[in-house]
Amino acid sequence: MNGDRIRPRDIRNVPAYTFLEGARYLGIPPATLRYWVLGPSPGRGNESAVSQSLIHAPAGARNRLSFNNLVEAHVLRALRTVHRVKMTAVRDALSFAEAELGIDRLLLRDELRTSGQEILLERLGQLISLSKSGQLALRRILAEYLKRVERDESALPFRLYPLPPGWSKERKTIVIDPRISFGRPTIAGSGISTEALISRIDAGETVDALAEDYGLRTTQIHDAVLYEKAA
């Protein structure tokens, strides 16, 4: 299995985000993110909620998510919010990919760009009668989301550029890196959190003054404001 490549003690797997924070950073409704991670309430003879979840938080996380979980939710958003693929279909497709390819947590894997994506789309097509044109459209959307995840030499995610509603795929002003600013969204290349900028603006400071203080372009600060307001 490829799952052993995700090291439990890796900073990327440390529970660091509440559901509200993760949802805000990614532009996902908190209730939706909770459902993806926790699944439906168990009962009535159904399988457990954990077994029905699409994203598995670290053991003992106490309702907190890891950076890896944010990456999984970022990719899942392309399937769920763009094409409205049903959760049951996605769960079945991921299980199929694991059984056929030996790849667990496919949403986190670089393999999703290649054979994993083909298997996923093929399975989704069978489950929900997704047309060939629909599969092509979904492949393009997935590619856009996957390009916003940077990977290390082991092909594991280490940097995520969130995609707020209305932003173009080329726009990568904001980044989430678990090694910088405690994993909070920052201006790419600066280490300055968007929250810090917003706090100073709300306190009455001007964009020009902040740009001078931090050595940033005013367009970067404007993007930080737009990102925080959209979240």
C-alpha cells in the first residue's frame, strides 16, 4: 500500500485546523466539510459514520484537521461543488481505486493526475452515467485544482494555493504552507498572514502604508482582503 508514505509524525498530518478554519480557508460550507470528514450520524443499522467519510482526520484529532486533510478537501471540492457528484459515488470510486490500484487516500496522491484519475473518472462514469464529455470537463477541472498543490521530492503535498470563488486558476497570491505562520494563509513568498493584514486594515491603516511596511505590492494586499472577505 502507498499509505505508509504518509508519515504520522509529519507536520502535514498534525491536527492544526478547526472545521470552521478549514472551511473558511477553502471556501467550503462548514457543514459540508464536517460531513465529508465525519460522515452521516450512525444508526438505523447503517455502517459507521467513520466508514462513510471521505476524508479521515488524524487519530485523536478531536475535531481538528491536518494540512493533508485540507488538500483532500480542496480536490474533493472539484468533484462535489463543480459537478455535484454524489458523496456515495465518490466514496465508491475511491474504494475502487484503492482495491484496483492499491492506492489509499487517492485525493491526496500525485497518482490522481495519471492512472488514478482515469480510474476515478471511469468509475464515476459507471456510477452516475457521467457522459464522455462530462468526464472530459471534470478532468479539466480536476487538473486545475491539482495544479494548485505543490509537492516535495516524495510527491507528497507541502503547499496549497486555495482557489476562492471567482479567482482564475493562474492567481496564486495566497498560499497555505504547514511550515509557515502555523499553516495559516499567507501572501505567497512573504510569510505574512492574510489575517494580520486584515487586522491592521480594520484598525484604520492604509493599503499603501502596509505595502511599505511589509515590502509588498498593493495588489497583493488587495488580494489578501478579497480572500479574507470571500472566506
